[in-house]
Amino acid sequence: MAKNNKRKHYVKNDKLYEEILSYHETKEISETLHMYFWTMVNNIIRGQRFSRYTQDRKDDMISDAYLKCIRVLMKFDIKKTKPFSYFTTVIWNSFKDSAYSEKKQVLIKEKIIEIRGVLDDEE
């Protein structure tokens, strides 16, 4: 039996585009559009790159990326017909920003611990 090698897309570009056009006309975000963003964010975070994160951290990243999609929805140029790639980039950038801010917080925490250690040694 031959296997179908065509990959199934979880969000179709043309359907996503239709929902975005509808949003630009009505200024209301449909349940379908919410579902598309939620599905995109969740499918991206399931990747290998995010396997080392705790579930709580992943949940925060998912929420941040989802909200970012909602925030930039109005900025999407409807003359472009590839919203999937646009919002995938938005999601990836949101994940990178979350990882950067987490790294920054860890560095600050380590610096505070180092300073406290030096102060404790002087006493």
C-alpha cells in the first residue's frame, strides 16, 4: 500500500486568511480564528527545542505567544496572502523573547547571589 507523503497542515493558509479578512471587516475575532492561533502556538511548542522547559514555563510561553498573535492581528497587511508564515514568525519571536527574558532573570538572580555571598564573607 502506498503511503501518502503529503503532510497534513493543521491550519490551512487560505482558511486562516479568510478568517483574518473577516476580522478586518467586522473587528471581531471569531472562535475559529482563536482556535487557529491556539493550534499554531501549541503545535510549535511541542517541538524538540522546547522539551527541556517545565510545563508551567511552556504554559506561560503559550499564553504570551497567543496574546502576541491577537495584538498583532490588526497590523497584518491583508494584501499579503500568507498569514501562516507571518503568525508563525510572531510565535517564534515571542518564544525567543520569553527565553531571553528568562535567561536575563537567571543572570540577575546569580549576580544577586554572588553579591550576597561577597557581603556575607566580609562580615
